[in-house]
Amino acid sequence: MAKVYDVPSDRFIEKLATYLKNDKKIEPPAWSYFTKTGSHTEKIPQNKDWWYIRCASLLRKVYIHGPLSVEDLRSKYGGSKQRGYNLAHHVDASGGIIRTGLKQLESSGYVIKRNNGRIVSDDGMKRVDRIATELHKELQKTNPELSRYS
């Protein structure tokens, strides 16, 4: 059985985002259609399904990096912001987007909130590993040389 570590992250996030799109508990909030993802960005996201992609990315990060708080994730999703003629500095991402996404993942049963941060639940780990296994099998069909390494 393949794990999240065994598949490419971009393909995995796309597949998980389509899976989350079918989940009724994960829906983009009304404000998500006209908000930026942080003060370091200039425009709103151009992809209409960006909410599902962000939730899938959040779930993957919590799966891989263990108990994470909202502050940890804000730092990971942040970016550099140019301040006039001065040098660019790192700015954290929006906490509301991350917090709302994590709450939706909690209500769907993917993530559990603990004292030191959020971790993936047992049921969420089974679902995510199942998706990773499906993707791994698809990749083996398109490229048979991958079967030698796994």
C-alpha cells in the first residue's frame, strides 16, 4: 500500500482536491470568491476550485509534518512582500483561510485537534492512503519502470 510520501505532491493534491470536492462538508465560504490568500499576494486566486486545492494541501501538510498549529501553517503558506525600495520580507498567509479549512477538515473527520496542533485522524489517514494507492497504481500503469523502485 502506497503512502503520501510515495507519490508526487502535485498529482496527489489534484486527486485529493477532486475527492474533497465531492464531500458535502467541505464547501468554500461566501467570502472566498473575493479574498486574497495573504497580504503578500496582489490578486485573488484565479482558479475557481482553489478552496479545494488549499484544503487538500492543508491535509497533506498535516499528514506529513505532524501536529501543526495555524501559526505554523501561516508561516508555510506565506511569501515575500516587497515594501517599496526596501528589501522584501516574509509575510505570513491569512489565518482565516487556514483556520476555516482546518475546521471543515475536522468536521469531515480527516483531522483531529490536539493541544499542540492538529493531526490526521485514523479514518482520515485511511482515506488519504487509499487515494495515494490509487494514484500510485495509475502512475505504474503509465510508467512501468516505477514498479522497480517501490
